Amino acid sequence: MSSPNTMASREVYPFSGGELVLYKSNKLQKLYIELTNRCNFSCRMCFRNNFSAEFGSMPDRVLDALLQQIGALPQLKAALIGGIGEPLLHPRLREVIKALKQHGTVVDVQTNGVLLDDELIDFLLQQEIDRIITSYECGAVGHVQATGLKDTISKVAERRRTHRGGNSRANHPRITLEWILTADTLDRLSSEAREMVELGVNEFILSNLLPMEESMASDSLIFSRHTGRQNRVAWKNQGDILEPFIDALRYRAKVQRPEFHLRTERRCSFVDNNAAVIRHDGEVAPCYRLLHESREYYQGRWRAVVPHTFGNIADSAVSEIWNSRDYLWFRHQVGNKLYPSCPDCELREGCDYIADTTADCYANSPSCADCLWDRQILICP
Ligand code: SF4
Ligand code: SF4
Ligand code: SF4
């Protein structure tokens, strides 16, 4: 019989007529921190449009618990402050950045850029943050301040040059542009990207539009075969769609590209990168998709997204939550792809499971079976 210590470091599950043992670990390596899901923008493409709950910001009680716990995460390598909302609105942003940097963590800050004034840019440079990730969409469903963002990027690049001089870290922090691709703006992608590189952008993260309303479906480049909506890039592959863009950049910037249709391979970058997401109220979720009560529209129907969390950092240490029985099992199941595939399932028209994310036909709960992030169709930094 196992000693109590051994039992405490593992969980045993019934599995295929036998037992499966999963070991607890301190491998939590990346935290996504949602300081707020409030925003000073109201973009049409934003996931916030379909959130059901009130928007909120991280209260002191939760933020204090976070600051206290950072030092107790030996393998924490990276943190992204952002998510769906504008983190620069949070009054204690600087404290969180300082604590993470003192811990030796790679820190990315995701922002729409409007509040990046000289003083804040200088603070971020002094703290040696690693990436400023900002989003840019020049079409009708995107950000309203496209021109303002270009000015902000120039300003960041200029101050970065001044701070770093000619040394080898002159491109640090990297300026990363997140870009939601739409049928409407595809033609302008190459010229806009060229201009952005001239201004100082170092990398692009391209992703697809998940329609927030049915009328936006024809703008999205994905799933035309399944929806029956023939848009102009239907079933072209990744290379065909993005070739002019890649050519225009001439390898002067790194590019992360999404898939445009289903491939056999599934890979959840949240689980594979040993990441967790801390919601503004302290709840710990496995990913952005399962963070908020919301709804998704694709393949011609709506699906309710039911948030799924494993504990709250104000009540338990995030390392304990990470090693809880349910979270261990969830990561095992997602990491090993032990879930069905709904988008190409022949039964989906009559299947009630896909009405929401709570369960699937393998008895998983929550269900990842209809996720577009694990298909790399939607990409997060
Ligand atoms: S700036 Fe970002 S978080 Fe804010 S509304 Fe737009 S997409 Fe949403
Ligand atoms: S839950 Fe199962 S049966 Fe239903 S659509 Fe998904 S894969 Fe098909
Ligand atoms: S597969 Fe999708 S729903 Fe499941 S954890 Fe990953 S991102 Fe979240």
C-alpha cells in the first residue's frame, strides 16, 4: 500500500477497466492574467459583445493573493497580462508587472494602445517587459482607432530606440500585432503590414474572425464548406491566402498563421504550454474560451459557452488548484486528445451536445470537442 506522502502527490482514476495514475507537479509555466474585462473600446468583433455577466476588474483581495503567490511558482516562465479587456485600465497594473519581473518571468502586455502614453511606455521599457502586444484591424468590425494605433507604435519604437541605443536588445520589447483576418480586409493586409514593419512592428499573430453576430459570418474566412456560405477565399489553403502577405514582409517580421479549415491534428496551446488563465475575480480557467459565459456562432448555429473553472486564488494557492484532481484529469484528457471532434461529425445536425460546452458524447465535461483554438483556426498569443 502507498504511503500517505505518495498518495498526496498523485491521483488515481478508473480508466479502461483499469487504473490511471496522474502525478501532481509544479509545472505551471505560463499565466494569463485578466486584470479587467472592461475596455475603453467597443469593437464589433470583440468576444465581450457576447459575454453574459457584468464586466469587472480584479479586486485588491484577489490581486494581493496573486502577488503573494507568484514567488511560490518555481517553474513560472511567462505571463501575459491582458486577455479580453484593456489591462491598462487597472490601477495596480504596475505592481503586477514589477512582481512578475522580480520573479524573472517573461512578461507580455496586451493592449489596444490608447493609454500607452510616454510615461507608461518608459515604465514598461524600464521593467524590461518582453512584448507589447496590440491588436489592429482596419475593417468595419475592427478597432475604431486604426490611425491612432500607428502613431502609438511609432512612439513605442522611437522610445525603444532611445532607451536601448544601438545595443543588441534594440528590438526589446518586441512589438507584436494581433490581427483578425476578414474577407473585407484581406486585400489590404500586405500593404498595411509593410507599413507596420516600417513603423517598428516585429511580429504578427494572425487569427480568424469568430462571428459575434450572424451577419458577420460572411466576413469570416473559415468554414465555408460547412456553412454553405461561399466567400471568396473558400477552401483556399493557408499558403494561398497568406502568400502575398508573407512576400510583402520579406522575412522582416515573425508571423504566426492560423489554419483556415479543419485538419486532423488538434493541439491546445494552453494545455500544451502548461498554462492557466486567472479571471479578474480570481477564478482559474484552463483557457480563454472557457473563461466567461458567452456564446459562439459558426457552422450556421449558436453554441452557449459555459465557463469552467477549477478554483479561486483568493481561497487556494494557484499551485494547489493546478494540481486538483479535476484539473489534472482535464489536462490529461485534452493533452491526449481524448475527446471527439464535432466540427466534422456527421451527427452534428441532430446532436444536442453541441448546444453548449458542458459535455460531449465521450462523457467529458467540459467539452473541448467543438473548439476552434485546438484546430489553430483561432490563435491567442
Ligand atoms: S480593444 Fe480588444 S478588448 Fe477592447 S473591445 Fe476591442 S477587441 Fe475587445
Ligand atoms: S458530441 Fe459527439 S455526436 Fe455530437 S456532434 Fe460532437 S462528436 Fe458528434
Ligand atoms: S481545447 Fe479549447 S476549450 Fe479545451 S482547453 Fe484548449 S482552448 Fe480551451
